[in-house]
Amino acid sequence: MSTFKVIFSWKGSPINPWLISLGSGVLLSLSFPPVNASFLSFIGFLGLYHLVVVSHNWRHLAMLSYPAFLVWNLGTTYWLMMASIPAGVAAIVANSALMIIPLAIIRFLHHRYHWFGWTALAQAATWVLYEYLHHHWDLAWPWLALGNAWSNQITMIQYVSWTGHLGISFWVTFSSFLMAHWLLLARKSQKHHLLLYLSFLGIPAGSMIFYYSTAKNLQLPSSPSTGVLVTQPNHDSYQDYGGMSGPDEVLDSLFTLSSQLYDSTISLIVWPENAIDKPIQMNSRHAFRIADTARSWNTNFIIGTGLYTLYPDQKPSLYRTTSNGMAYNAYNATLFADSTGHLSRYDKANLVPFVERFPFVDALNTLDVGNWIDWGKHAGFGKGTEANMLSTPSFSTPGLVCYDSVFPSWNREFVLNGAQFLTIITNDGWWGESSGHLQHFAYARLRAIEFRRWVVRSANNGTSGIIRPDGSIEQKTEYWTRTSFTSRIPLRNDVTIYAQWGDWLAMFSFFMVLLSVGYGRLNKG
């Protein structure tokens, strides 16, 4: 009996695979914030690999592994149901099913190849490719990317400035699969020992050496810098206008909170997503009031709000219609007001499936040649496509809205366009006092390291803060607290390897999977 099977035995008898499945799901859940027992992800994937080994076919594997994925999804993202029970349940159930696909391919590779390093490499590439693809379609749900489990272990993940967060996913899966193969071989080969040690220990050790010798210097202030004021208004997300009478009272609340710390050194004031929680127009008196204040205070504003876009003439393919027949769309957006009073905008590009936008609605609208369904009416928010920023003579920064911040490739667009620091606005109040807002804040630390940019984060109810380019936290607020704070943000123009080359690891994984699966299909013997 291999050492691998011995490990998954108890008093000489094999452990029930259903128990291993459930245990793997629990371990993977605990590896994520706020528990932060990140190393459990290795053991969790070792358990998943045991299911690969003992399964009779891919259907049997699907039955065995689905409980693991369901427990993992439920234990990590249970808070989705606090915003919407039907949407939360649907997301957890569907995402768990999708995770079976890469595991089935991993099983195929297990039975086609017996080359220690190559097989583990191809299997790790399979999981990395799955995570990448899951970031780039209308049902995207990147919350459970393995890299996110390590977002608070910043000393060990500095290499993501070269690889992006997928580098962590590769390290975890490659090391886990190497360990599984090593145990299956009953630990016979010394060269296998060396490869396992290099992967499992060498990568984090190299990151730690780099962190303490180099990366910590990124914390040091540099010039030029800009003064930023971050607000956390703590308006009630479950009531219209936060329980206030309307936009005017909301603006009064926000201006009052901002004025308490504002002085002439402040070049940017940041209000969170849904600061004005009902859509307004760019030419409304509320927008002009913000513009007038920006001009009189001689400062710049980033403001989360819904924004209407009217189409009096040329209409897009998807739109809604007002009672008087005017075509329009509503966007979850960022309103920019610069110090001259000029207004501009950014429309959120990464929308939560079902909650903010119906998946594949553009394709469905195209296929509906008979116009049987008014897809514009059911589409949800309009989808932004341009990486617009607040660009001033002093600095450039985006106003990334909530879900945008967990898509590294989208953040990269802003860095390549000249963003000198990243600004994230969010409303995490939908999830209550749960793991959701803690995870969301932690994941922003990955963006700081990937692009070596300071991150300014404003959340309606918390957690707001400032994150340095090495991923360490300079300031952090308490949840469900009305507060504001100021900071000096150094401006950076350097570009990391990941910013330059993007998701090169995903492209490598694509060719690895294509080659391995293709060759395996042609050589079934």
C-alpha cells in the first residue's frame, strides 16, 4: 500500500471518501480570511487528490468531490445570502459544480501520465487555467481563487508582482500534487524529494528573503505625494438614501464628514460606492453642487453613485425606456469632480452576475432575432467598458467600484494607463458583520503587491484603509463606524513584471493543458 493511502486510513481501514470530501471542504474554507489558516489549502488539495485516486470514473469523482466544493463555497462565501438568499444559494451551488470540471481533467491526467514532475505541472496548470477563465466570462466569481487565501500572508507572496495572484494558485496546486505523487510512489526517489522541497519551501522562502531585504523599502515615503481624505459615512445600506430624506440630506452628511478633516493639503476626497445610493444625472443639481464644492475647496472628489445615461438620438443595443419613451441606462458608477469643477465618470465594468447584471444578456439579445423579450429591461446595470480615471496635473487614480477590485487584469488596465495609486470604493454593508468585508479588504492587499501601488480604500460601512505597495496596512478602520481619516499617498510610476506581461502564467497553463490533454487523448494506451 502506498504512503498516500496509508495517510487516508484510520486504524488500518480506509477513511470513508465522503468524510475526506467534507474534510477537504472544511480545510479549504479555513484557509481563507478571516481564519487565515492558509497552509490548510495544501492539505485540502491533498484530500481532493485522494478523491481523484479512489474514484472509478469522472461521474464518481463528481459525486465524491461535490460535497467538498459545496462546503468550501458555503464556508467561505455564506455571506452572499445576507444580500440575497436566492442569488447567494444559486451562486454557491453553481460555483461548486463548476469546480468539478478542472478536477475531472486532473483525474484524466493522473491516469494518462506517470511522470512525476510533468504530471504535477500539467495538473497545476489545469487549476490555474480554470481560475483564469473563471475571471473572464459573464458568470465570473473569482472570490475563491486560491491566491486570495494567502492575501494576508504578505511576506510569503511577494512574487505576485511577477506572476499575479495566479502564481499563488500555481504554487499551492503544484506543491500539493507533487506531494500526492511523492506519497503514491512511497517516497522512493531522492530527485522527487528535491523538486518537492524546491516548490513547497523554496518559493515562499525566496519571497520572504525578498520582502525583508527589498520590499519593505517600498513602505518608505517618496516624493511627490498627494494628500487624501477618506470617508466612511456608515449610511444604512438597507434603506433608501441611508434612511435620510433624499440626495440633499445625503450630501449634507457627506460634506459634513469631509469638512471635519479637510484642509488645504488635501488634494483628493474619496466617498464610497453608493455614497449617493440612487442614480442621478451628470447634469443634475446634485452633481453641480459637488462640482461647485470641488471648485471652492480647490480639491478633487471621487464619489460612488448611480448615474443615468440618456440616449435622445442613437440608441445602444440594450437600453431601458422611461415613461415618456426616452431610452436610457443606469450604471453603478464613479463620479469624478476635479478642482476646476469639471465632471467626468467611470462606469463599473465588472458586475456581479444576477445581482447587478443578467449573465450573457448581450448574446441573448443578439440571438433573439424576433425581439420576443425586452432584454434591456431585464439586463440590470449598464456595463462599463473603458478604464477611465481621475487625471489631474498632480496625480492620476481610478475609482474602482467594489467587485472591480478582485479582477487583477482590469486593475492592470489602469496601471498601464498611468494610475499612480489605486483607489477602491465599495459598499460592504450588504454583508453585515460577516467574513465578506474582511475578505474584500484583504484581497486588495494582492493588488497592492501585484502593481506596487498604494491602495486607498473607502467603504460605506467598513473596512476602509490605506495599503502600502508591499501589502502591509498603514491605516484601517473599524467596521460599522462613521469616521474619516487623512493620509499622504506617494505617487509611483514604476511598472511591475506582472503589469508589463499580464497573465503570462495563464497562457503558459493554456498550452500545458492543451498539450497534455491532446497528447493524452491520442495515446490512450
